[in-house]
Amino acid sequence: MDAAATTSVAASPTRGLTLRSHTGVTFRFDPGALCLELLTTGGPGPYRRYEVLHEPADLADWADRSRLTPTPALEISDSEVADARRLRDALFRLVIAHISGEPPEPGLLRIINEAAAHPSLAPAIGPGGERRWTGTATGTHLLATVARDAVELLTGPFAHRIRTCASDNCQLVYVDTSRPGRRRWCSMEHCGNLHKVRALRARTSDEAHPSKES
């Protein structure tokens, strides 16, 4: 958002979502966890304008673009799409409170815990040794997988590394899985690059117009 099975905190160069900024620029964004990928589909309050989850096909499309491998075969109902928005909005508010050091709201915890209590996607080994999912899953299975990922993230060793992009007009949330733990930007292709361009322009301007000391 530019002015969003197993715990997925191990970053991979091939992981990430292709997003489009309000200026039309596309860039790669890896939030570092499955549950945080869901936050790119919209959100509560002012983020409602970014909403993309309107019908079952939209949630299936998100699953296809997510880090779930392979993409599960899903049967999704309209009510499960509404459940997905509810889970996402609760997770969004909970994560922002977590980043701000605020205590979690019981109502938000209840939404996530209830989703996590359902059976999640069940992984299996195919006859050729490939990874696959057991049977045809529902949207509820998908959301349980996302909710369990959120539980693992928020109670795990990377909980203190959940951050928002350092840009003033970007609220994308990610978990910093880098070894030094100094990630600042949603993507070096986008906000990180814009920061470097602005810094270069500022230095060039200072060199061209040095201040005079009295």
C-alpha cells in the first residue's frame, strides 16, 4: 500500500509480491511472512480504498501470488471472502499496535485465534516426491493457515522485527529477516530508491548552493 501452512520468516530471493504504487510504478515487495502478504490486499479505515478482495476469485488470485507453494486448489465461498477481510483487518490493527508497543485488543486476538483454530492446509508428498496439498481446500483452510502464521510470527523470535516502511507515505508492513536487522524500506526498488534519489538531489543542491558563514 503506497500513500500492506508454515511460518514463513525465512526470506527467499524468489519470494515476494509484485505491487503497483499510486504513480504506476511496479516493484517487488517481500514482507517476509505469509500473514503479512495478506495485508497488501486492503485494510481498515483509510486503507479500504485499496480493497481487492471482493469475490472468491480475488482471494484465490491472492493465494496464487502468495508464498504458498504450490498454489492450493481452493473452493471459496462469498462468506469466506468476508471472513478473509475480517481476519486481514484484525491482523492489520494488531500488527500496527504491536509495532507501536500498544497492548493487543482482546477482540482482535479473538478473531485471529478463532481463525487459527480451524484445520489449516495439509501438506503432502506427491508420488514423484513433489510437495502438494491434500485434497481440495476451502477458504477456511486457507485463512487458518494465514492465522497460524500470524500466531507464529507475533509470538516468535522475529516479533520484534516487524516494522513499517520508513517512507513517510508508505505503510507497507514487513518482518526484517536480514541478518543485521537493519532493513528500513518496503523495497529497495521503490521507497529505498526514492530515498537515495532525494538524498542525491539534496547533496547536489547543497554543493551548488553552499551556505555562507557570517
